[in-house]
Amino acid sequence: MNEQNPTTLRMRLKFATSGPLAYVSVLDLGRLWERALRRAAIPLRYSLGFNPRPKLQFAAPLPTGCGSEADWLDIWLTEPREPAEIATALVGTLPPDLHVIEITWVPEDAPALSELMQAVTYRVLLQDVDVTELKAACATLLKEENVLRAKRGRRRHQHYDLRQLIETLNVTPALEPWTAALEMRLRAQAGATGRPDEVLSALGLADVPRRCTRTGLFLSSPADAPSP
Amino acid sequence: MESMTQNQLLNTNTQDPNSSLRRPIPWETIETLLHRVQKPGRYVGGEFNAIHKPWDSVTTRICLAFPDLYDLGMSNFALQILYDILNRREDILAERTYLPAPDMIAAMRQENMPLYALESYRPVAAFDILAISTAYEQLFTNTLELLDLAGLPIRATDRDARHPLIIGGGHGAFNPEPMCDFFDLFIIGEAEEVILELVERFSKTRTLPREAQLQTLLDIEGLYIPRFYDANYTAENTFAGIRPLLPKAPMPIKRRIVGTLPPTPIHQIVPNIETTHDRGVIEIQRGCTHGCRFCQAGIITRPVRERSAEEIIENVFAIAAATGYNEIGFLSLSSADHTEIETLLQTLQQQCSGLHLGFSLPSLRIDAFSVALAEGLAGSRKSGFTFAPEAATEALRRRINKEIHTEDLLTIAEEVFKRGWRTLKLYFMIGLPGETDEDVLAIADLAHELRRIGVRLGGRKTEIHVSISTFVPKPQTAFQWEAFADANTIARRQVLLFQNLRGRGFKVSWNKYPGTSIEALLTRGDRRLNAIIERAWQLGARFDAWDEWWNLEAWEQALTELAPESFGSVETLREVTMYRERSEDEIFPWDHLLSGVERRFLLQDSQRSRAGEFLSDCRGICHACGILRHYANQRGAEWRCPQPEGSKPATNQQTAGNEKQP
């Protein structure tokens, strides 16, 4: 646990989601956390104005359909709390598939987690995919100089280069009912964030049954960064 | 034959030919579909406060179904109440299911995956009872889709005791005839007590064939079991009545009510994804005393029963703590009528300051009191203020018994704009009985007048949103004798409105006529509609309330194919069912159901409507609708019915007060 200033009102929660909770959107996850923290009677700091929201900051939005083994959330309080107090208060108030792994103090003036984000790793378990063929497909993809893909939403007529966002791809066999595990490390910086479903589409695996889990977040400044 | 199969089933599941419909679906299997569909969070459960009981720890398993999307179904409070009541019992488990969106339905059908419940992932077919909401008519085709996706035969006569007992209930059950071939039974009225009586009795009949099981339920008040009745028709293809086929079958079937409102569910299920009404709910009042003649809910939820302010405040804090919601909605048909509403809101505002807990109050009246209440709730956040005058002229408002005068409405609108609201939403109906084109033009005039007031007091940003629905004469109301307006009339009146509500500051929305006419058909139809609904569903009709999914061609084709056989022609069917004004002695397909409000009263009120007479709010004076006569022995202290003239004051008030909370 970090030895930080215990009077800080900013806390960092490392958490994991799995099962059904992997299928909620990042907005849903924010709402879900707000409600869980309210049930736990954590003294959250709210914004001013006519639609007050609690101040919560995720490190990087978790894609819908993706669970996580290690995500971070910063919360701001109105009065100081020990990490252990928060952990105790959260017992019994979290939905079944949300787990808190670690709670630490963070200096109020520490940079936002999202500013420190460098890369994210994912593990995608796939069904009915041959390991050798997938290895070959990944090698081919990594040899490409550019992999242009359409952006989403309103900018869908524009393209971006997915290749620049892929740092590594690694394929291993997986246990039943899965056949292959694809580990990927993708860039995750403002305006340059790789999405695992885009990589799967580029590999021709858009329709393959899968289970996607975020396995780690990597931050730039080790001094302020929690250990992944 | 049937009971042998049933014994087999009881002895061992492995010999049951349907055993694949009984085991839970592995999570991994469900997961294989989820990347293909929009909003997969609808299909996974895992919500906070959902109740997971071991399957073998109970004697009766009930699946509660809302036959539309999770987003809507999770907002249905009736099912929340039943989930709470049923799961309080140690010998019962209740789970939930909803109809998946078309993309998920397609994926499930492709993989042969049956509809499952969100708690245990057990197929719906594995439950002992499947209770499906019949809250409104647009759920009817979805109900067939739900049964079929569950792997169940859709017709009751094709099912036996191996299948779940399929029960319906909700406001749509006040004319259950169009769906009577698909359900084993309907709960008529409030289900809180009768559902437990039903479970109790049903659990003792497991070894009987289905028909015999149903016979044992005949003496439970409030259950309508359609197979024990048959319907007759005249040579002119009109409906001629329903009669019981067994001496035990009750006639009429009297609506069940609860004398005292059930305790508010506190540990409400908190959805993981955003739903239509994403907030905690407290039913502060049931029933309504205004007597609007078009309103079915106002009749079939009588009498008015209030929850005390003290209990509501207690509930607010308990729900907030148990759910984490930052908003609590107060549910009622007319919130400002609650006798303690003002002190209730004041107390809550004092006690909740700093808690970031907001409240919403639906269905406010058009009066200064309601404006003050709304302002207290809104604070600085004034999105839009809603008025529901329903009709724009005095004469028409007399017909529908909506007692608001235009000058009062204008004064109150002034108050609304003065207090800072910039958007006024107005609800109107067209196609009302006795309506003329002038009445409709008056809607546009009123909207312009209101905008002028808004601009004067608040500036040119003032917006008037006019929402127009088409009147459907609902069963069990004073307007059940009235005609449904034809397509040409409605088209002409919609055009009149659009032409006169153009330009800056107006927004008009309306219900499309073809959809409303299907609603009218389904709400007024008799047993001959079952085959037509089934055929429309086969041809692809479902999600009838959804613009993007509903299928008019399927309905038109089903009518073309089947109307000649049962009505002579499509035109006759439409005329007989919808477009005809009825005479006093008309026999309706829902006459065998008694809401407690008597036909005699409704007919008098219909005559008052034609004479242009208001009938006052019945809080002050009892108009003898029939409720007090039929439910006198259930009267509790929180009823807002006055004592009928000449009667003794209720002697059981003290007792009723003490019974309030178990």
C-alpha cells in the first residue's frame, strides 16, 4: 500500500469485473459505481450546478463486452477516509461481479489516470479458431505498414490506422470451450486508443464467439503510477 | 395418459423428453451470442438485489415475464412488487425474463437456445408457473413470440401439465378475450394476494392433468379461466355473450383488490444498464377520484388508497440506502391529490438536503398547487412543465369530464412561465366522442395563446410541445359505448393541426393511426381475435409499440385471410369491433368481468357525457360507482372514498389501521 498523505481526499480503487458485468457500457459502469459507493455511504464529492455528479475518473474506458482484471478508478471525497474503511464499507454493496482489489491514497494534485495511460493489454479467448492459422494471421497483420479502418459514430466516413495502435500480438492454445487465446498490447493514449474488437475484425474474427478480458493498464510515469 | 407423463416427470428429469429445456444454460453458451447483439447487458442478469435461490430449495418456481425489452420491463413496477412478495416466501422462488430484441432473438433461434430466466439461466419452460404481463395490447404479439422462444406451444390446449401454467394479468386483462386461447388463466385485478392463493392451490395439484388442475382453481376469487366459458355471436357477426360451461365457473368474475397497499419493495433490483425509468419507485397512491371518462386506469384501480407520508418518508431512505439510486419516483395516477403531498415534499426536501437525492412526481394536475409542488422539486432545474388538458374546448372537456377552464389554464401557464420554465408540454387527444374540426383547431389556438404568454414572460426561447394521441374507447369505461374514429377523420384533423402549429417554438408529435387502430381492435375485440393475432404473429407482427420493428403488412394480411371466416369481411370486422357506436343494451366481450364499478354507473356517466355534464371528483361526495358496495368488507383507513350518504361510519377502521404492516 502506498505511504501517502492520509489527509488527501482522493482515493484510487483497483477493481476487476467479470461475467455479466463485462457486458455493460462504460457509462453504465460509471452509474453502477456511483450507486455502489452511495450504498456504501462513502462521502462522495459532487460537482456543482444543476445536475450534480460525483467526481469519478476511470483510467481508460472499458469496452462493452470486456471484463477486466485490473482497472483503476479515482474517487474524490468530502471528508478523509482510511482505505480499509472504504473497503469495509463496500462489503455487500458491490454487484456480484465487481471486485475491489486494492485501495490507496492519491495526492489531490496527481495527474489524471487518463493522462498517464500508455498501453492496455487484453486477453481474448476464442472458439473454433485454429492456433496455427491465427498465429499466421497475426504475423501477416503485424507485417502490414498500415491497416486502415473506419472510425465509429459520426466520423465513420474517416479512417484511422489500426496498425500504429498494435504493439504486440501473441497467440497461445486455450482450454475448453475455447481453442485459442490472443494476447494483445494496444496503445491507449488520448486520440490513439486501440480497441480489441477492431483487432479481431482486422483478423477476420468479427463473428467468432469470444471472451475478452483486460489484463493490465500501463502508465507513463512510474512515480505516480500504481503497479499493474 | 397425461398424468402418466406427469409422474414420469416428477420421478426423474432425465426421462423427460424436454429435459434440455430444464437444465440451466451454461454461461459460456450465453456468452457466445453476446458479441453479436446490441446492448448485451439486457441478457445477462447479475444485478444488485436480484434474488438467487437454490432451485431445489423451494416447491414452486415462478418466472415473471414482461413481453418487451428488458429496458421497459425493468421499469414495470407491478412485476417488482410480485417479485418481492413471492420471494419473501421460503417455499417459492421468482425469477425474471423479458423479450429479447430482434437481433438477440435471431441469434438465439439460430443456436437453438430457448428463452431463459436472468437469475438461474434456466429455460423459462422449466418453471412451474410463467406469469406474463398483459399491461397493454401492444404486448400481445410479443407474448406469442415469448412463448415460442421459450419452446412452449402457444395455445393453452396444446400444452399439458408438463408445461408451466401460463398466467396473465395487468390492465390489458380487463378485456382478455383476444388472448384467451393462449393463457391458462388471467388474474383480474390486483395480484398481491391472489397470486399466493394460486400458488398454494396449484402446488397441491402437481399430479393432475392440466384441465383438472385448472378446475381446482375455479373457486379462487379474481381468476378467470377462459376454457371454462364459451362465447356466442349473432347472425350479424356481433358478440352475443359469454356463458360458463361448468356450474363452478364464477359469473361475473370479480376483480381482486387489496384493502391495504402492500409494503413498498425496498431492495429493488438495480439494473446494470440504463432502463426507461432508471430510479427507485414508491407507489404513493393507487386509484384516482377524478373520473375522466376516457381513462381506464381511473376505473379499474379504484378505490383510492393512500400510503401515509410517514411510511413514504421511511421508504425513501430505506430504498436510497438499499439501491444507491439518486432519484426516487413517486408513482400514482394523480400525485397532487395525495392528502399529505405538500408536507411530504417539504419534509423530504429538508431531510435530503446535501444527499443528492431527487424526486419525481408524475401526473400533476393543472392547478397552482401543482405548479408550486413542481417548483419545489425542480429547484433550478426546469426542463419542461407538463399539462394534460386532453381537449381544448370547454364543451369537449365537459364530455370527457376533465374539469379545467381555459382561463384558469392560461393563468396557471403564466405562473409556470413566471417561475422560469421555458418549455410547456401539452397532451391532447383527437377522435374524442362528439369532437368537431373546431375542437381540434382550438388545440392550435390554445398552443399559440400559451406561446404568446411564454414569450411575453420568458422570451422567444419559449417552446410549446404538443403531443397528440388518438382516442381509443377502452373497455370498462363510460366511453365503452363510443366509436373509434375512422382513418379519414383522424387524417383530416392531424393535417389541421400540422397546418396550424408550424413555425418556431412549436414541436408536434403524434401516434400513427394504423398502430392505434390495431390497439383499438385488440382492446375491443372478442375471442375471434385469437386466430388473427396468432396469424399476424406467424407473419412477423411483433413489437407493435415500436416504430422501427412493428409490421403493419402482417396485420393487414392476417385480417384479409381470417376476417371473412369469422366476420364476413375485413370491413365488417372493423365496423363491428371499432367504428360502431353502441346502443345501451350492447353486450360487450368483457361484460363477464366486474371491475367493481358497475355497468349501470358507467352508462349513466356516458349519458351525462352526451348531455355535457361534469361529474365532480368523488373525494367529496360518493357517486355510488359500485366500489363501496362490492368491497365494503375490505375498506381500510387509508381509503379516500367518502362515507356514502345515510350509511354508518365504517366500524373496522381501527382494525384496518392496525393490519397495515405485517
